Amino acid sequence: MHFHLDPLLYDNPVISDIIERVCETDPDICAHAELYQERLDQLYGLLTAKQWKSYLAFEAAHNDYTNDYIHAAYYAGLGVRSLLLDELGVSATPEPGSQPEPGSQPEPGSQVRS
């Protein structure tokens, strides 16, 4: 599944850095990552080389499916956000030249459509 926004959203080093920081600091994510690695090490010790190769092929296919599903859910969320903003009469993107200075707060109602 390929979307035209993938390079902006998923190959973006700023977003990747934010995700990495969250993954490194969230206790639940850290615990899940540690448990995953423990289970993977156990599995590696139980499987023959041929079985391990088969498992890796399964995991790659599962990861592809999961990533596609997550992308679809994310884009559906963007669509819902856009519909909600449209219904509220709020622009999802500011008019050209109306960007506030970095660090400043936009004026209330500055992005409401007339």
C-alpha cells in the first residue's frame, strides 16, 4: 500500500526522532520491547535454521500487513479530522501568509472560515 504522503509522514527524521524518544521513555513500550526481545531469544533457541527462516518470512509478512493497516487507520483518522474541522468551519491549513511567528500563539478565531 503506497500513499503520496508517506515520505512526508513516515520518512521524516523529525517524526522518527519523536517516535524514538517516546519509545525510549514510555515505560509500557519499554516493557513490551523487552518482553518481545526475550520471547524472540527463546524462539531462536528452539528453532532450527530452516524453521527460523520460515518464521522470519512469516514475521515480515505480518509486519507488512500491520504497517498497511496502521497507515490506513492513520489516513482514516486524518480524513475524520478533516471532516470534523470542515463541519466546525475551521481550516485545517492556515491561509498563506497567516502563519504565526514561531513560538507565538495564533489569535483566537484566526483560522475560522468566513
